[in-house]
Amino acid sequence: MSDATTAGDLTFAGLTGQADLLARGRVTSARLVEATLARIERSQRTLNAFRHVRAAEARREAEAADRRLAAGDRAPLLGVPVAIKDDTDIAGLPTAFGCAGEFPVRDTDAEVVTRLKRAGAVIVGKTNTPEIGQWPFTEGAAFGLTRNPWHHAHTPGGSSGGSAAAVAAGLVPAALGSDGAGSVRIPAAWNNLVGIKTRRGRIPTDPEPELFHGLTVHGPLARTVADAALLLDVTAGTEDTFAGAARREPGHLRIGLSLRIPFSGVRARLHPVVRAAVTRLARVLTALGHDVRPVEPRYGLIGLDFLPRSLVGVHDWVVAKVPDPSLLDRRTRANERAGARLRPLLRLARRAEPLLHRQVGTVFDEVDVLLAPTTATPPPRADAFTGLPNWRTDRAIVAACPYAWPWNVLGWPAVNVPAGPTADGLPLGAQLLGPADSEELLVSLAAQLERAERWHERTP
């Protein structure tokens, strides 16, 4: 490693930055991965971001990457360390999805992992997630509390909380999460990250035909739009589609500012500090030349479509994949039972989706993109949800995170962008929302906003 490429430089160099340093021979993958593993080990007692660390495998893969680099190979992520949420199969490791117990070791990689390895990425481990991804906080009897690197007393969010904490702390330059009700966007908001909820079908979910009856998709978490776009291109198999969009100006857009909370049957209120942060971004977008106006989608009773798909998904995962359900959190067991009862409504929920597309989609006759809060509150304390009964947990979840889930029902893309810190330094976020074919536009707009906001220059 040269004097110009110190350990500090590498920590927050990002995905594209580390790939460039490797390609130019400024650092070896072996050295980069060794530093990554050391940072993970030092952070586990405080952040607790990882469920499994692939130390021996990562070292071997880094050595193989260095041989490929020396031979002139320039795969897009060759030698770069990344992390994967513990809901995705990696050969040689169990997939416990946040649950306690002895899970079988997987024999094969999920397709998204195969694509990462083909691109040369070194997967250093699997990150913590709450049981079956149900909650926007990351804790569980199997692994304890995962904490926010910006303030250890607070949660990093969830359910991709381990991935977000790992990226925000500079343990890895980017990580893969999944989003079934905001599970990429919420932890991105609470960790000053870019998080992309991809449109349904963009990134393969194999070996599963779909996740949680179409609600859940894979998505990248990174500190910059360019890094998130590169990870998206690799996992979606789209070459330079999204990285190219991050380099383009979005053009003049009609942007709708939407602050109303979608109906979910539980009361929630937008915290004044979040309202102020999102409306400040609206003013920044106006200064960038866009036409920003208040507008509200017609969500109606979209929550009635979400609930059966979500809870039946919990039931299916428990029945198919949990060796000992008695070890599950009592809230998980209650949700699993509810999912069994709601299965008769699943077909009706899926059939309602085209109607919801038309109903909500009419807003895009007026605007090109929506700007909305990602969460209603700043990050709660890390132990705020510990030991709560199921009904109080549900109320607390909706109170903190009522904005993200409708886009999972619709299957449309969304991007969380940092919206600035609170007075105490806790990150906040806002969503850029679009219809099914708007991913490139959202990435381009997010990149323009990043050039104005420079959020990646802030570190914990």
C-alpha cells in the first residue's frame, strides 16, 4: 500500500473507489480484505453488524482476485469486499434470516450471490437482520442488538440493519439488503446512505420464484449513488445502465412533495424535524431547476393488500425453513399464526394489484417523481422495541415507519437519499418514488441531489 493510500483513505473510498485502486495496483485485494476483516472484528462488540464472517474464504478469494488482477482481468468488482444480508443463500453458510437455532448449511449460492462472485466481489460475511425481516429495527435472541454507527444508543433500522451499519461505519464499501416494507430504505435513511428499492423482477430472487408474495426485492446500500448504481448493475446484470444514469443529468422534472401518511389503521404523525428535513430537500430541488409542488397519491386502503402478503410470507418461511419454531420470538409465532389464517385472502390481494397501479399511478399524470419522507421519526433507541408485546410492536413500527410499504405492494422503484442530520447528529432520509419504468430517472435525480448535498462527505 502506498503512502497516498492509507487505511483511512480506504475505509471510505467506496465501491467504485476501491475497485479503481485495485485496478491501478494501488492496493491488493489481500490487503484490502485483511483490513476489512480487522475492522469487522473490532466493531462486533459495539455495532454487531455481522451474523457470519467468511474470514478464511474471503482471504482465499482475495488471493485469487489478486492473481486475476495481475493477469489483466478487470471484472467490475474484482477484489472488492462486500456484505450480504442473512436472508440470502451463500454456499457453505446457513441462512437463518435472523432466527435462533441450528440451520442447515446451504449447498449452493443464490443467483444474486453468483452474480457478485462472477463480478469478482469478495463476500466477507452475512449481516444481521431481525427474525424473518419483520421489523424496522435489528435485534433478536439469536444475535443481540445491532447498533447505529452514528450513535450506538440508537437502532440502525431494519430489516437490512446489519448491512446499513456495516456500510455507514466503513466496514465494507457497499452491501446488499432486501426491501419488503422499506427494509433497504429505512436503514439507509437512519444511516446517511443511499438505498435503492428496485422494481419487482429487476434483481433475480432465485432459487425462490419471488419473495413474500411479491413484496420483497433485493437492493443495494452504499454511501454514494454511483456505488449503489454499480452494485445494482452487477446484481441486475444490466452492465452500465444505472452507473450511466448516475452520470447523467435528469433534466427538468415535475416533482410532487407528498407528506400525507398512507392509511394503515394505526395512528402515526410526521415528526417536525423530519418534516423540516424533507421540505428543505424540496427547496434544494427547486433551486436545481425542478418544478416542486404539493401532491398526494390516492393510496386508499392499500394496507389491506399488504397485510396478507406479508404475514402469509412469514408463515411460509417458518413452515418451510425454521427447524425449531419454539425458539422464535413470540411476536414471530403470533405473526405466523396470523399468516395461516389470512391465506384465503392472498389471491384476492394479488388480484387487486392492477387496480392499485391505476389508482396510485394517476399521480404520475401530474408529476414525474414523488418526494416523500422515508420514516416519520428519527432513529429510535436501540432497545426501544425489546420485549414489547405484538400489538405494541406493531403500533411502534407504524409510528416510526408508515411511509415506505405502499411501494412494495405496487412493486415500483424507490431511492432513499440522505436528508441531513438532526441537531444531535442522527441521520434522516427522504424517498424519491416513481412508477415501474422510472429506475434510471430516480438514480439520475438522486445523483444530481448528491452533487448539491455532498452527504457522502459526512462520516460517523
